[in-house]
Amino acid sequence: ADIIMLDNFTDAELPALLKEIPETILVEISGGMTPERLENLPPDPRLFVSLGFLTHHAVWADFAMDLTLRK
């Protein structure tokens, strides 16, 4: 594997899990991640973080662009 996802683990569980994963494998952390939780992550250059809360309450608009090409 090139990357392993750790989903829905607590801040307390993450350091021990990271020790079990070889240094050559990237790690994505997701599930309930917030900016506040980022401060609790151990410093590790392999880490990537998914912040789903960014889109959970996003305001969106539904629109279309109908184009007619002229020669």
C-alpha cells in the first residue's frame, strides 16, 4: 500500500497507530477531523488530513451554462 487511511480514531489512539505503520507509507486521517483536532496531531511528515466538515454545511447554488457554438 502507498497510503493507509485511519478513519474515526481518537486523538489518543493515533500516536500508537502511527508507530505501527512503516515510515515509507503515507497516512490519511479522517472522520470527525476539525481545525481544533489538528493541533493534537503528532508531528509526522507522512500525514494527510481530510476535513469533511468543510463541505457539510456549505452553501451551494445549482446553475447551468447552456452554450451554443456558432461557425
